[in-house]
Amino acid sequence: MLHCFVIDDSEIIRKYTRLIFENLGFRVSEADSPIAAMERLRSEAPDYILLDWRMPGSNSLELLGKIRALPLSVRPYIIYLVTENDPHEIQRALTHGADNFLLKPFNRQIVEMKLLEIQTAA
């Protein structure tokens, strides 16, 4: 079973994303902060990570680098969650280790299309 790890300070976004991915057959775990995320990643190796681009008191770009530096058994596919279609910010995320991005708000159909796009490109 594929594992999706959602890192977002918004409980609503985490629960909504969990619902979508669980209905798609994924195992889902969550973190509400970079500290909680790094702690979980010491014992988990998810297939996908959805990372919010803005969390209070943190720098998501730095977190991307920290995640990429971890000696995980599987290289997770990181999807950067953005609320604005800002090409500069998206490019910065891709440069810092994100594999793709997803614009909020999203729904199950958009997630399915993104996953299909990812699988087709692989």
C-alpha cells in the first residue's frame, strides 16, 4: 500500500487530504509542523509527501532540503502545496527538492489527475 505524508499547519487541509488519499487506497500520516514532520520521517519512509508552502514560524524551502538530506529507504515524491500560482515560488520549490506542485484548493479529481501525470512521467 502506498503511503502519503501530509505536512500542513491547517487541520482542515490535513483531514481533507487524508480523506482523498485514503479513498484512493493510500495509507496516510500527518504532521502539523516541520518539527513534527522531521520526527515522523525518522521512522517512516512515505512514497509521497504533500508539503504546505507556508507554515507559521517555518521555512518550507529549508524543510525540503532537510527532507532530501534524510537517509530514507525510499526517495519520496514531494508535492509542494501552494495557494497562489506564483511561477517564481514554484520554481524555487522545485530547485530546493520538490518534484511537483499542487494548487489549493484541490479536490479528488485534481489529485487523481496529478497522480496520473506523475505515473505517466515515470
